[in-house]
Amino acid sequence: MSSSSSLAGRGREQPARRAHPIRVKPALAYLLAIGLIGPAAVFKGNNLLIWMLSVLLSMGLFGTILSWLSIKWLTVHRMVPEWGEVGEAMRVRYRVHRLSRWLPSFGLYVSDRLPSDRITMEQAAWIMHIGPDEQVHGDAKMVPLKRGRLRFATIVVMTSFPFGLFSRRRRLRQSRDVVIYPRRHRLAGGVLHMFGAERLDGPRAGRRRGQGREWYGLRPSVGQDSLRDIAWKVTAHRDEIVCIDRAAPSLTRIRVVLDLRTPSKELRLAADRDPATVEEQAIELAASIIQQFHHEGCEVGLMVPGLLEESTAIRNSSWHLHRLLSRLAELDLSGPRLNWQPNNRHDRSSVVVIRPDRVRPMPQFPDALYLTAGQLDDLRIDQRKREDEP
């Protein structure tokens, strides 16, 4: 049995090992070839070696001149989005214009010089060919790593045309700021009803004409009104039918309070938890709740005790959502905490208070719903689990 098993084991084919090619830089190989051929051609005087050395030197000189001419007569205009988000790919478009009337450009890489701790450059814009006096667009892909205001200041154009031996770069100064939102997570469905915001705020009549139940005004009949909409007492004293105009129901009003009055070093956390990371999770939870309420059609406001003295009014619009997320993005956790003085005049709205560490009730909001940064994992939907589900 042992001999047969050994023979069977020998007869099995072993998996072939993959050969990994050795990567050699073209410039290093070029210099190595000159270093080997140059001394032999000079000291021996062999015609073949001299011709080989001349060809190598001509290639280097010709390639350097062409690379310099390819990036010389160029203008680049950067087109960035209005905002980005942490962890989400952001595309930046570059418009490259060739000013030369007779010489094209080949193999251009266009990107920005950005700090590596703020953003990751996944793919630079690659432009294969630009004809004389032509414009070509190229897209670069990058992923922001931190929230805040990101400054684009320097555009870098690089090419190694024609032989790939040496690369030449050209830097262009163009300043532009982009707001990077905090990461927004998709919360579980029905979060608005779970918070009880509609119950806390209560139904109210809006300031616009609509299909609600509250009185808005009087208007002449259009011939398609129901009997319950007719104002019978007013109609009895006039020669025409007068109907009651209804007001549209008001949107649910919610104020998100991000309580950051406690400095990072004084947070009550476990020994293995980083205070800065927990505060970032609280900001992400606030951004996710604001996004969820906005999609539900609510009016949302923001208050950040400890870092912002003024609160953001309660509104509902795309521009207002950008304003709220921009204020969250520009919060500076390293600065001193302000002595927050509450304003006794608050709008009628339901309140959601978010704390980084533990719940500390605020006397100004006795009926508020209190959340902590640790509850973000319970409220958000794990995208990986959703992809695995049938």
C-alpha cells in the first residue's frame, strides 16, 4: 500500500509555479546600457560599439526634446464637482488645449498635486493624442479620505513620450476649493417613524394653498368643488358660489443637535476607543440623519453646541442640504470648545440630540431623542450584506 501510494503521489502533476517578471525601469536600463557600451567604445575604438553608443545617445537626446515640446504649448483647465464625500470616488475633468499649430502631443498624464493624507489618486487622466490646435478632455479618479475643505492648487502634466526613458513634468497653478462631506451612511427604512418626529411635531397648516384640511381663504367656485368645500353662509349673501380654500399641510420640522461641548480628552470612552474616531462617527451619524430626513421631505435644521455659536435655520431645499453638510464638513475638532449659551427662543420642531460618548440630557430639549455615536452601526445598512442577499 505504501509503495502504490508513493507511486500515485509521484504520478500527480504538481501545479506550475507562476513566474513573476522582474520590473526594470527604462531609464535605469538605458543608463546601464550606456555605462556598459560607452567605455568599451571609447577605449577599443570598435566601429560597431561606436555606432551603438551613438544610437543610444541620439535616442536620449531626441526623446528629451520631443518630451519637452509635447508639454510646452499646452493650457489646462480643471473642472471639479461642487462637493465630494469621504470614501466615495470623485471624478475631476481636465480640458487640455494644444496651442501649437503644427506639432501634436502624445501620452499625457494629467493630475493634481494633493496631500496623500487627505485624498488618494486612483487614476490620473490619460490623454493618448492631441492634435494641433485641438481640445481634449480627460477624467481623473480620486477618493477623499478626510472631510473638510480640499484645495486644488497645482496641476501636473507629465509625459514620457516617445521612448518612455525619461519623464518630463510641467506644473500649472490653478486654485479651487472643494467641500468634502463627511461619510453618509444609508440608514434603515422607517427611521423617521421610529424617531416619532411626526408625533412630536404634530400636524400643522402650512403657508401655501394645497389639499389639506385647515382653512386658507375663500375663492370663487370653479365648478368641480365638492359640497363640503362650499362656504354656505358667504354664498347666501352673494350672487356667486364661494368655496373654502384649503391650506397645504406643513412639512415635519426637525432640528439635529450635535453636542460637542465636551473636549476630546474628557470623553468617557473605553480604553481601546480613540476619541477623535468617535467624534467623527458622531458627525457621520448627524450627516446620515440629515440626509435621511431630507429624502423623507422634512425641514431640517442644525445646531452644534461647543463649536458653532449660531444655529442653522430649519428649511427644506437642495441648497439648504448642501449648507448643512458643508457646516458639518468644516467642523474643527482640534480647536477649543466654545461656551455655548442656549437661546430660549426655539422654533416648534422635534429635536434629535447626538452625543459622541454618553447621553447627557439637555434641559433646553426635554422631549428630544438622544443618540450616541456607537448607535451608528445599529442604524445603518451594511452594503456588503445587501449585496450578498438574493
